Amino acid sequence: MTTNSTAEIERQAKVILDSLESGVELIELRARPFIERHGVTIVALGLAAILGVGAAVMIARRRKGKTLVMRLHDATTSVGDRLERPLTTIRSAAERISR
């Protein structure tokens, strides 16, 4: 029983594969003249699309502003400056008192 069902499945798979191959061949036959005629235009449009996407990404990045790393660096620097001022004031006051 398994051999019979296996043979049936293989036959159905072969029918489907043959149908698929004939469909691909038909597409190749119909598309080849179009591609040969308009090949340069297709390549040019593909390159233009890639360049357009690249330019859009670059513009979006520039308009975005500072990166997260830059913002964190600025924040830690400003916090450090704010802490340094009171510390220097306390040090100078302590030096004046100890004199």
C-alpha cells in the first residue's frame, strides 16, 4: 500500500514539476525579447532606484540631528561641568578657611 501511494505521490509531483517547468519556459520565451529590447533601460532604472534610496537615507540621517552617542556625550559633559563648579567653589572655600 505504501509503494502504491508513494508512486502516486511521485507521479503527481512529476506532473506538477513538468507543468512548472513548461510555465517557466513560456515566461522565458515571452520575456526574452522584451529584456533584450529594454535591457539598458531596465539596468538604468535599477541603478537610479538604488541611488535614490541611498540619497533618501543620507538626507534622512542628516535631518535627524545628533546621534544618540553624541547626545549622551553632551549630556555627560554638561553634568560634569555642573558638578565641577560647586566642587571648585567648595575647595576654594575650604582653602580660605584653612589659612
